[in-house]
Amino acid sequence: MNNHQALAGVRILDLSGTIASAVAAMLLGDYGAEIIHIKPPTWTASADLPGLAVWHRNKLCSSLDWDTEASVDEVRQLLRGADICVTSDEATVARLGLDAGALPRLVHLHMPSCVPLDAGGFDVDNLLAATSGVALRQGSFEGGAIDLVTPYISYEQGLWAATAAVAALVEREKSGFGQQVVVDGFHGSIVANIATLVMDPDAPSINTAVGPGGPNPPYSSYRCADAKWVFLGAPTPKFQQAALAVLGIPELWNDPRINGVFTNLHSPENRGWVRKAFEDAFAAQPSKYWLEQLEAVDVPVGLVGESKDWLDDPQIRAVGQRQVLTDPGHGEVVMGGLLVDLFGTPAKASSPRRFVALDELPSWSEQAVPTKQKSPPSGRGPLDGIRVLNLGAMLAGPYAGMLMAELGADVVKVEPRGGDVFRMVGSHYNRGMRSLEVDLRNSIGHASFLRLVGVSDVVIDNYRLGVLGRLAIDYDSLTAVKPDMISVSVTGFGETGPSAYRPAFDPMIQATSGMQKAQGGDSDPVFIGVAVNDVSSGCAAAFAACLALFHRARTGMGQRTGTSLAAASVFMQSGELVQYPHCPAPRVGGRDFAGPSKIDRFYPAADGYVRVLANSIDQFVDAGLLQSSAVSDEAAVGEISKALQKLSRQDAISLLEAHGITAVPARNISELPADPLVRDGYLTTVRGNTGGDFYVPQRLARFARTERSDTLLTAGAGEHSSELLETAGLSASEIEGAIASGAIHQGEPLAGIGGVSYR
């Protein structure tokens, strides 16, 4: 197999200036693209952010005087040779005329942030979290707006943007033409929070005053007798019953209030007394005891750790998630590794960023003019014509399939008999896929599945190690049927190392990687409402598939790829895990964390909260919200809070902005459809299981030429079994026989999307 990198020969001109856009370009450079970064006229990512040593790896970095026409002409010359141009502000787009369509092969990846661009670094993320509903969706003691200490939205925006850009390259291999791709900050927030943005307009707002451990007691962190915390990851009946037995409270399962229904364990009327039972049980023994006992019965569990230790964890080292580069600005820098593994086109070792003068940049030959006639917009997405078989269950695997469907692929959710146990709770992660319900342990079911493999392009799974082999659907089995097959596996911890065979869930990795401790600070660990590692590993799986599809389009060769929740936890803390001499400490939260300082935080208003970002405390004095700046931080916060609580959010924002203070409302999720820009630009309605319409996210990226035009719906389990097997060449009698044998089930359409808020 050819070992050159997946994006070898792809040239990227990065003219962007946000964390998200820097991350997107970094990801493309990690897999072989040649990247030149030129600092744009609007630069929002603070120059001293430690993460820049990571986000600019593999890049040639330069700057220029954007007011000098000769310098701008040099950028235009580079553009003529670029495959992808990354921008994050309208000034750069306008200065270069990038919206004019003069470069027909260029993929223009535009990543505006959707919040005031004079904010820098993390603050863009915090403002976006406020306006998109994330801040008020986070569990806490008091139920107010919470400031997340890590820019998860920016990281997810960057990952999804890189995925969309590679999908556009895949399409360009077929059509010959590039296009503009827009992935803005609100798209990033949607992709990171896809489940919470499924809204029943008739349902009451969710109570987030459930404590920092979240709303689901079997899926939470607990303090042990030695004062250490462990996370219990038991969201399904199998794990819950095993955990209850180990904890010595098995009777809880059959309590009349629970009655053997696993969702009753976290229903609002039960979660208080259920959590108390778990707290009392864990408090009786030290953490080591519980880790040993729960691991012995295969229940996901982990010790709540600190971020500073994560890159030195033996498992993280074993899967190559720790690397050291010699950076020109900081010397030896310890940073995370690569997010996905491509086993057919393995990535080369990363190189540190290099700073060069404009006249030292390489010259790129101009892109050839496409010889094909530009095709009309398909309305079916850039991956139209690609079929994906998605074996994923629970969250990360199904979500990878949904994202591939959003990009235009024909995605088949391959479910066991009875359906994915999580399909209704997580019905929002299963949109856009047809469903095949099949017993892979049955010889007829197995043979039927392999027939479908023969007419497919990608197979995704998130099984534990060893399961694919036991089911005889491992990569060798797939390629025996389809030699150019691409496979993507999502595991908990990777394929090697001491924890490789352990089960894992997102919040368990949140806990062990230090995310929960970082958010909680000196208070309790915080269960982060964003499914950080699940959504990013699902998106990483789609990214891996697109990389492999692009390589196959150029070479004809498929390959095996993979990622893990552990790798995702490194990526989603890429700027926080970085270490070098005199490196500033990462941001740390605390009890119901409202923000890092008195001028950069949430404040209460009469009808909610506003997120403010000022340049100095004197601006609050000028606004009449503070009598004097010569007071303690605590006193200043109290005085400003008292003054703002007399005003509505809108009046508070008007007053603050009049004095140069950036301010945005903290919105509840339920408020978003009332905003025409959100409702018409990012949402649509689908049938809900309560009889009315639900609002759901629609169009997670904008493609100028190949954007999907339909609505992604959720299929019933096995709804499309017969029609899918027919496309694989099975005769009517073969399909009828498979159904009669019990190997295949032909199901019915889903009555409507719904789900239970489990986190």
C-alpha cells in the first residue's frame, strides 16, 4: 500500500485568526497538507496563547502589511496555487475578493465566529456559549449561567470545518471544481451540542440546578472514603445492575419507584434519593477499592484526575498521544498527538511551526483551469454517491454516521435485533440514516451484511477491541468482499496499551483526563454537559473517513482508520495540556464558575444573565455600575451584580455597549427559535413523539455548490431492511427467507423524534 500521506500535495493558505480556524488548518497539516499561515488584518486569537505552539505546528508562519497593495498581491499569487484557503473574518475576504468565484478550483473554508471579533482567545468561545444556549444548559448547584474553562466549541468548530473541507476536496476530485464552505461559530456550537438543540417547544425548560455531578446518578462522580473522586459510567441497564450489586444496593433496581426501568434512575422525582444512595455507598470505601471492584465486573469507572498529568498517563503514551517538539518561541514543548490514525497512509512526525519573512515563502504554481463543465448544485451534499455502513451504537458511532449523512453520504445504521438500546434516548444522534436490523451472529444475517458491504464504501464501528473479529467483520473480512473498503473504528482508549480493552464513556474520559477537575477547581468535579469526547470522536471518525475517501479518490486504495475517546480528550484540551518552560497555567474554574475575572464573566440581570467582557474595571465606573474601581474583586462583583439585576438583559447590554463593554445575553435553548437568524439559518422542524413538531438543527455547514436540501430524519429500527438488501442484489425470495429465519427484521417508521435527557 502506498504510504504517502492522505493530503500530500494539498496546499493550504491559512489567513485566519481564531482558535477554531487555527485548529482546522492544524488538522489538515497533520495529514500531509502544506500550510502557509499569514496573520490576517483582524487577529482575534491572542498572540501569547500557549496553544498556538500546537495549533500552528507543521505551518510556515509569516505576516505582512495588509495596507500595502504589493504585499496583498503576493497573497493573491499564493491563492492562485492554493487548494484550500482558510479565513475567519470578512475584512480578509473582501480585501482579496474571495467571494468573486475567480478561482474555480479553490475550496474557500470560511470560519466566522458569530460574536464580536474584538474579543480575543477564549472569550470568543465564552460569548458564543452564552448566545447559543450552552452556558445555561450546564448542570450546577444553583442553576445559573456557567462559564466553561476550555474552548470546546472552538475545538469542535475547527474539527468539523476540517472535515467539511476534506469532503469538498473529495467532491472536487469528481467535479473538478472547488466551492466556498462556511462553518461558523454557531455551527460549531450545534455540532458540539447536537442533542440539547433538539427542542420540544411545549416542554418546560430543563432544571439545571441538579448539582455539578449532572442529572444522572449512575453516570456521575462520587467522593470516596479517602477523599478522592471516582466516576461511575453506568448509563445502561447492563452496567447499572452490575454496579448496584458491587455497591451493595442491588435492591434499588426493583424498588417500586424504579421498577427495573433504567431511565427512572435519573427521572426528576427519583434522582435525589438515588444519588444519596450512591453517595453513601461510595463514601464507605476508598477509591482504590471501588476501582478494583467495579473493573472486576467490567463496569466503566475511572479516577478523577488532573489535566496536567494526562499526557503522562501510560495509556496516553502507549497510543502516541504525547509528543515533544522544539518550538522557536518556547523551546521544548510537550503537546498532544494526532487525533486519528490512518493505517494505510500513516502521518509523518509533526514539525514545529516556523517563522519566515514573506519573501521566504515558497511559490506555488497556479491551479489548472478545470476542463469539466461546472455541474449544477446537486442538493445532496459533497459526499453524494458514497455509502456508509454504520455499526455504531450509543453515541459516538451513530453521530459519526449522522455527520456523514449531513455531508451527503447514504448512511445505513446497522442495528442488532431489537435495535440499538440507546436509539430512542439518543434518537437525535441517528438522524439521516436508513436502518437495517440484522443478527450478525446468524449465518444468514452475516452473509446478508457482507452482501451489503460489497456495494458500500465505508464501514464505521465503535465496538470494543476484539468484537469485530468475533463477528467476522474485521477489516480483512471486509476487504475480502470489497478490496478498496475504508473502515473507521472508534474505541475508548485506542488499540494498544494497558487500558485498550476497557469500556469507556465520554464523562468517564472527562473525569480521568482532568476536564471535570479543571471545571470544578477547588469545588466538586463538574460533569460537563457538552458530550466533549463523544461528539469529538464521532466527528473525528467522519474526518478519518473523508481523509481516506480523498486518498482513495486519488489512488484507488482504501484503508483502515481509527480514533478513540482518549485521543479526543487530548485534542479537546490541546491548548490546555501544552507544557513548556514558564508556560502559563491553564484556566481553572470553581463552584458554579461565572468567569475568570470581575471584567470577564456572567452577571445576573432582572430576566436572566449577560456575559460581559470589558477592557478595564473603569468602564463599569463610567457606566454607573460601580462607584469606584478601588474595591476588592468580590465587592466589585457584588456591586455590579446589584446594579445590573435592576435591568433587563437587553437594557443591561445597551448600557454596557454604550460604554465600550462587549455584552451578549445568556440564552436558554428554548429561546433560540424566537431568533429569526437562528430559526431560519440553523433550525428546522420534524415530527416529535409527543404529537407536535420539534425544532432540530439543520445544515451544520454551508456549501456554496453542493449543499443538502433535505431534512435529516430518524428511521425506525429495521425500517429499510428489505430495500437495502435489495440494493445489495438479494432476490425477493432471499430477503423473505432471511426475515423468516429471524436473521433480518423489517421494521416500521419511527412515530417521531424524542428522547430522554440523560445528561
